[in-house]
Amino acid sequence: MANPFTLIVAGVTGAGTGGDLLTLSAPASTTTPYVDLGSLTLTISGDGGGGSMSFDVIETKTPGGGPWWRSGGVYDNARVQFFDSRYSATTPIFLGFITGIEATLLENGLGSRATVSVVDADDWLQRTIIRNGTTGIKATSYVDAFTQGGTTSTDQAHINALLARVHTQVNDATTRQILDTSIITGTKRARFGGAATTIGAQTFKATTLQSALDQIAEAAGGTASVQYRYWIDGDGRLNYGPKTAAPSYANAPAEIVTDPASVQVGSASTVTRLLARDLSVNLDHSDLVKGIFVQADSALARYDSNQTFPTAPTNDPYFRTYTGTYSRNGAGLSSRNGPLPHEIFSAPKVNKIGDRGETIGALARATMVSRAAPVRTVSFTIGGSDLAQSGTPDWSYGYSQGYALTAASTYTLIKAWLPDQYVKLTAPSLNLSSTILRIVSVRMQFAQGGGSYSVEYNIEADFRRRYLPNFGRIIGGE
């Protein structure tokens, strides 16, 4: 049975088509590297949450020129692509780059086993700098700071402008294979979800692209009262948009149930339902914040009041709580029980003439939207395979396929578990009653035996927010 998976590392020649390292080399090709499938694990994340991959590459005999992994023998931070042909033969389901290689001698003393560590392309956002460039910087200005946009500028317009700046400053083709900053359609340099949100002019210091995107996402979140997320997809394209409400129908390969009587294979007229192992729910209270104090510049305090200058403020303009009324007193979210954990944010130079208190309120709102309640994460594992069934759905690689109810009376064969799908879970004992949650992370563990491949999936559902403590970046003036 053909293997649907392909693993390609830039600059490394494997035995398979296109340099596939999952293809075993011929017995006589002792110097051709290949991956020990049982060592391969990968986590795919849809929220910029830090996907990763690890695998061992075996070279049975080291060639005369040295091992494949020697410094200069493989590209620095080499691009890594993992394909599932059932999903796409041209777009990988995982795109990343090498962060480390640790090699040891094989037992035969002639070759090596190299453990390769990989992070996904989202990490490249921390390795890309946005800056003003060498264009007449004044001695009195912030070093390499720049302001872009105007009063009507949107978050999407700012992202397009930043990516255009990166495209000009980072012009090597290899980097653009990890982060593609070219035009997608029209003037768009990213894939946007949802409507554009007006956030006005923004000031940036020279910083990482991730920091700048954080600033934009936080400003938009404070304005629209929703959580924004961004990540790089398999094509190297930046994706950006708000968290959306769960749909009426799930589109994951199977529903997860806890009642054995509900389990069914599924077909073109019935949904697939499976029992999962290790089904758990976690409520994370560690990052809860229900009140923030903003350290603003005392020299401009007159602009921070909730009254027009010179009238004195009627409350503390620097403190916001989650039960206040936006924008003047707080975030205006629903009340919750429990103590009020506080946090201090440094934002001494809110660059807004006049009502700076409104901007401070936006800082509070962006914080409370994502941190005023515990984050719920649902995790479960499915594994094993049924070699007696290799038709539709094909379970020969584990329970990776199944039928989903994607619309009224419409059952669709879904061929892979992937982030950004929605899964339906029914586990009343865990407060999950036909609950539809978005998949944010899929971890795949491979094993090989009996001539077949088995893939075990560990899936985390519900929204995992990106925790960004430095809200001083929102106003870009520190």
C-alpha cells in the first residue's frame, strides 16, 4: 500500500521522488539518508501556537564527503515540508525550518543517526525585522521608528504595508519560501478573514514582524472586542483574522463520543463517530487578569482624564476592570465571580493627542477579551488501525478519515485531521454535550509494523490564545 506521506528537507537528497526522506533507500545505496518512521512526530498548529516536528535521519554509511548533516552540507535553517497526498500533493500540511541537529554514531560504527528538530514557519515571524530603513533619521527622533496610516487605516491595510516593507528589505528567494510576502490578489499580501477593523495610524519602532503584528492584533481586538489570531500556512502565506463563532456543523473526520452505543463507521448517509482515548478538559486560570493599571506619562496626564481638559477626572484614568463600561471605565464584559487579579502594563507614551483615556480603555478591552476568563482546552487521542477495511473510509493509516455532517443531510468524506477544522464532542461528564469546538493543534505520532503505517492523533480543541504581555507595543512609543 502506497504511503501518502512525504517529507522533504531543502538541500537533502532522499531516495523518494523530490528527495522524499520517508522512502527507504535501496540496500545497495548505503549512503542515501532516510527517516526512521517510528521516530517521526509532528504538531500542526493553526494559531501560531508553536508547531514542531522531530525525526531521526539514518545514513547507514557515511560517504567520503562527510555526513549529510555536516555544517555547510545542509542549508542553514533548512526548509522542511511534510505532505499528505490525501489532502494535497502541492501544499504541505506542515511547513517549518530546522533549529537543531544532534548526531550519534550508528551501532555499525560506519554511519550516523541524526535527530532533527524543526519548528513551524510561524517562528520565522520572530526572525524578520521591520524597520524604517536609512532614510533621513533625525537625531531627535526615536531610532528607526516610523508611523504609517491615518485616521481611517485598518488592521488589514497596516499588515499589507508591513509585508510590503519586509518584501523590499528581505529579498532572498529562500526566505520567501518560508514567509511569502508577495501579492496574493490585488493589493493583498496576506490571507484575511473577517471584516477589516479601523485602528487609525500606528507608530512602530524597529522590531520583529511578530511584535508589529501583535500590536495590530491587540489594537483591533480592543476596538472590535474580539480575539485576533495569525499564522503562516503551508504555502508560506500569512493568515490573519478574528476568532469566529463555532458553525452549526462540524467538519472534522469524526464526532467524538463516550457512549459505545453511539459508535458508527459512517457513510454517505451517516456521520462517523469514534471513542477517543485520554479525553480531558483543562481550564487554565494562570493568566487571568480582571484589572489592569497602565503606567502612563505624567507629563501628559491631562489628556488621560475622562473629562475634557481642564476639568478634573472623576475616576482613576489609569485603571480598568473587566466589569467597567467601555471605553471610559473598562472592558464592559460580563461579570464573573472570584477575586480580581491585577496586572501592570507599561505604556508611558500613548501617541494620541486629546483623549488618550480612550486608547488606554482599548488596551484594557483587548486584555479582558482574551484573559478575563479561564481558557478551556479539550484534548483527546485517537489511534490504531483496521487493516480489514482499506476502502472508504480508509483506516489503514489509523482513524484519519471519516464522514462529517457538513450541512443539512449532507455527509462528506474528510480525509485528514487538521487545525481549523471543527469537531463535535459529546461527553456529558466533562460538560461537553454535542459541543462543537475548533481544532487548534494536531499531533501525529508515527509507527511502522506488519507492513502498514499507523498514525496516532492527539488533538487539542477550542481557541488557544496567543498571550502577549507587552501591551506597550500597541502604541509603539516606549
